[in-house]
Amino acid sequence: MGVIEVERIGGKDRRRWPRAAVRFPLRVVDTEDSFRVVIGETLNIGVGGMWAVLDGPLFGTLEATVHLDLGGRSALVCEALVLDGRAVEDGWEYRLAFRGLDPHELTTLADVVARTS
């Protein structure tokens, strides 16, 4: 596991916060369409969001609810914006941005990133 910190300048990625390349199980509820639940795991995560692979598509969804198991440390349930996604060989990959995290949740996520660097 490692920390990923990316910048986007002139067409390249930029992130405000570092991300950890770590895999945690998650469920994503499509709260804009049919409330369908898809499962998967994170590919990387940070206080701003995550990149995840899911077992099914999110049909036209811009908002979702994420249920994330942080490896026994705690669980996180929050709203997320679906920023983009694509079909891949084993499912669908999505980039999601967390919304409305409280200070405790932000601290928990920051600790996850710090521990995996």
C-alpha cells in the first residue's frame, strides 16, 4: 500500500489531498435511480473521495450513498458524487467525491491514508 498524490496542471491530474492505494469493501446505493445496490472495493481513497471498482453499473447516477468498511477501524456511510466511470474487464470503475463528511469522518479518513503510507 502507498500514498498517491497527483496534481493536474495543463491537462494533468491534480488532487488537493493524498490518497492511499488500499482496498476496502464497499456498497454503493444508487439514490437517484432505483436505489439499486452494487458492491465492490476501493482502489484508492483519501479525504476527498475514492476510486473504486464495482460489480455493476450506476445508471446515469450523479449522487449515491456509500457504505464503506474501513478494515475493522470503523465504517463510513456518506453521500458521494459520482464524477466519472467506465466499464472494465471485471466490472465498472468509478471516481467518487465524498460529500458532507463531519470532522470525525475526515479525521478517520486522514488516519487511514497516513497509516498506509
